[in-house]
Amino acid sequence: MKKNMGIADRVLRIIIAIVIGALFFTGYLYDWWGIVLLVLAIIFVITSFVGFCPAYRILGIKTCARNPEK
């Protein structure tokens, strides 16, 4: 798996995951919406640490800096 996520994208995903987690555990998100968003937050955290997003690969998106080939 080649990395296809840049630093800004990864940090933004972590921030969104923290906000969703905080809203869920304080009771603002509940019911099935809360569960769905919590699963999305977990996916955001995993993809941020790995640096690879399968959806980006399917859509052909790449937010990481391009390394010049030597």
C-alpha cells in the first residue's frame, strides 16, 4: 500500500475523529447515527495512522506530496 494521504488530510481526519468521539461519549450523538459516526471516526483514525485511504485509491485522489523520482 502506497501512502496517498498528506499530512494536512491526516491531521484533519484525527481532529474530526476526536470531535465525533467527544460528542458520542458526552451523549450528544446517540442512537444509530452515533454508532455510524463513531465507526466512521474509527476508520478515520486507522487511515490517518496508516496514511492510506482505500476510497482515495478508487477515486484516484492523492493528497500527499509528490516525491521527485531520482
